Amino acid sequence: MSMIRDLRAVVRPSLRKGAPTYENYAATRDPSASTAVVDCAVYREGRRVACEPPLTPRQAIHRVREDGGFAWIGMHEPTEEEFAGVAAEFGLHPLAVEDAVHAHQRPKLERYDDTLFTVFKTIHYVEHAELTATSEVVETGEVMCFTGRDFLITVRHGGQGSLRALRNRLQDDPELLAKGPSAVLHAVADHVVDGYIAVADAVQDDIDEVEIDVFSAPGKGASRGADAGRIYQLKREVLEFKRAVSPLLRPMQLLSERPMRLVDPDIQKYFRDVADHLARVQEQVIGFDELLNSILQANLAQAQVAQNEDMRKITSWAAIVAVPTMICGVYGMNFEHMPETQWTYGYPMVLGVTVAICLSIHRMLKRNGWL
């Protein structure tokens, strides 16, 4: 009984009037706090402001608007509920919020009031021991950036394209980070395009391998079909690559050419370099697509030529076999008066004539390249 009284003494205070229940906590807690937040930091004069414990997005933006600097919030695959608090705190446009929560967006640059919304497609090369008709060559993800006067929010989708190393690298360059959120936006764009360049080099190796296989030692039968399957699969992966690169060229040109209040003029110059690299990658990807078309057409032409050769050989042997078939058919008619039927050497003579005719036809077909 004494044990029960002790337990009641512990439990009852939490049920008294005014005690903080779970519902009260949920109503009063920071709505911007989310498990989807990978990192949240305030930067002032290019240096990260040390905070312990880590800040929530609401605390970060309040500090920025009180003491200056800018906030960089990194998120990974937030749900609508997880992103709602951040969107409300930073005043993000509902259309941009919807795009950020739902992945599979087209690369683009949009302006909503005092916020730039940028979508990047990240590309990761999938290592494989051998290229097959079902090999996955590239894996795509997305990075969305909300760039404001004093904040930058990155929303990442997919298992690849982590920005942790990029953040650490920027923190080692306070002079660049002091330029504000547009410096981070440029760094993200440069990071994504550098990834395109690395993937393009790897895809080039795969295309070279397929090209060598098709033209150096053309196979037969199943191997010809396997080559066509590999080429088609590689073409599909290149098309996925192209969908990530081509739409991004116009946004990078706008960032590098059109003056924007949210982009520092010194940083705008760096966007030109990103646009140049992106244009080079786009030319490579278009070249990949055209080259794969040519390789596929050549492979199909080789298959057609091989089929024609097979048909010629079959036709040639059918012509040779037709001779003994015809002679045997004539002698199988059982007429009374047949040439040389009563002659002792008639049978060997007919066989000899049959073989001679067959050899003559074989020699003629071989000389003409049919056999």
C-alpha cells in the first residue's frame, strides 16, 4: 500500500490544473522545429555564430534580424507538416512551398516577392562492373533553394547530393561567405554543375566502351540484341541527364546577366563561370545523344547485314539440295522406260552426275560470295 501511495504522489502532480500536457506543449512549441532540419546556422561577417544547443529556424531568423548576418537552414525531404512552420516563419510563397515539398520538379528560377526560388537537379553516377540492358547509369535528386535578403533555405531530395561538405568548405572562406545568401546560392549551383562534369566524363567512358564493342567485334544472334539493349538503356540514362542539364541553362544565364537585388554584384560575375560550364556540359550531353543514335543505327544495320548473309547462305544450300531432290523425284516416278535403268553402271552414273552438278553450283555460289 505504501508503494501505491508513492506512485500516486508522483503521477498526480502532472494531472493538476495548469500542468503542461502533450496538447499544451504541441501548441506552444516552436513550429519551425523539425526533424527534417539537417543543419541550421547563423553567419555574421562570414563566420558561423557558435550556438549551443543548435538553433531552430525561428531562433535563427530572429537572431539575424536582431543582430545582422544571415541564416542558412538545410533540410532533407521534409513533409508538408514539417515544412509548414519554416514556410510560415520566413514568409515563403505557397506555390514555391508546394514545389519544395513534392520532388520531381523541373530545374527553374522563379521570383516570389523578396525571395528567389531555384530548383537544381543533382546527378550521381552509379558505378557498375559491366554495362547491361538494365544497368542504372545515373541517379537523380533535387536541391531547392529559397534565397532571401537575410536567409537561404536548401531543401534536398534523394539519397545523393549532400551539402555538408560544401557548407564546411564555405565556412573555411569567410571572405566569400560574407557576401551573404547569394554566395551560398552560387556555391550550390557550382557544386551541382561540377557534379554534372564528373558524371559526363564517366558516361563518356561507357559510350566509348559500347562503341568499341559494336564496331570492333560485331557479334551474332543474342549478342547483337544485347548490344542494342545496352545502347538503348544508355540512351535513356543520357536522356535523364539531358532533362537535368538543359532546363537549368536559362536560369543560370539570368543569374549571370540580369541584375537582381538579392544577388550581390560581385557574386553575379561568378554565375557566368557556372553558366559557361553548364553550356559545355549541355553540348556534351547533346553530343552523347547524337552519338548513341548513330551507334544504335550502325548496330541495327550490322544486324540486318548479318541476317541478309544468313538468308543468302540458307538460299544457297537450298539451291544445292534442290538438285538431288529433283533427280530423286524423277527416278521415284516408277515409269517403265527410264534412262539407264537396265545399265549396270546407271545408278553410279546418276549419283556422279548429281554430285558434279551440286559441286558446280557450290563453286559458283562461293565465288560470288554467297557461301
